[in-house]
Amino acid sequence: MSGWQYVLAALEAQRYSIQVIHEHDPCCFHGYGRHDRIIRYNQWVQGQAQGHFETTPTVGNVHEVNLRDKTIIGMLLDKFRMQDGILTQTDFKTIPFNTLYEYAA
């Protein structure tokens, strides 16, 4: 995965970027079988940026925005608004529907 665009999205402190993908997306960027790779990728991007970047795979098998995606985005926007434009590591660790660690053995 080339990821410089994600580094740029979270390059500076207090800049945040989340990439929501689906476990079984038939089109592109599915999460199934790639969790270890996604975790390493998140760590690499985070190592280049001062803000925060996260890829979050969720349950899904079509290539379209679903209710889970909207919930994740809405939760982070709400926290951003309520916390005066600041998100924390904890905010990203509590993303709902994140299958990244759910399937890790």
C-alpha cells in the first residue's frame, strides 16, 4: 500500500484521518486476511505523522458507505466537537465495529 496521502492527512499535530474499509469488500481494500498488514501499515503511517491516522476495517461485504461507517465518523466528529478540536489515542482505540483486533489471534 502506498500511504503518503495518509501521512499528509495526519502530518501535523491535531490533524486526524480515518480510513474505513470493509472486511469483505468485493471491489478494493478489503480487510479480511490483512489485519496484521493493516496494523503494521497504521504504525508506519503514524510513525511519519504528528497527528493521528487509523485504518478501521468493519463488517461489510459491499463497496458502499453503510450505517456502521456513518456511526464511526459521527462518533469521532462528535468527540472532536465536544473536546474542542482534540482527539486522543483513547478515542481511536474505542472506535465501534472495528474488526482489526476482533479477529486477531
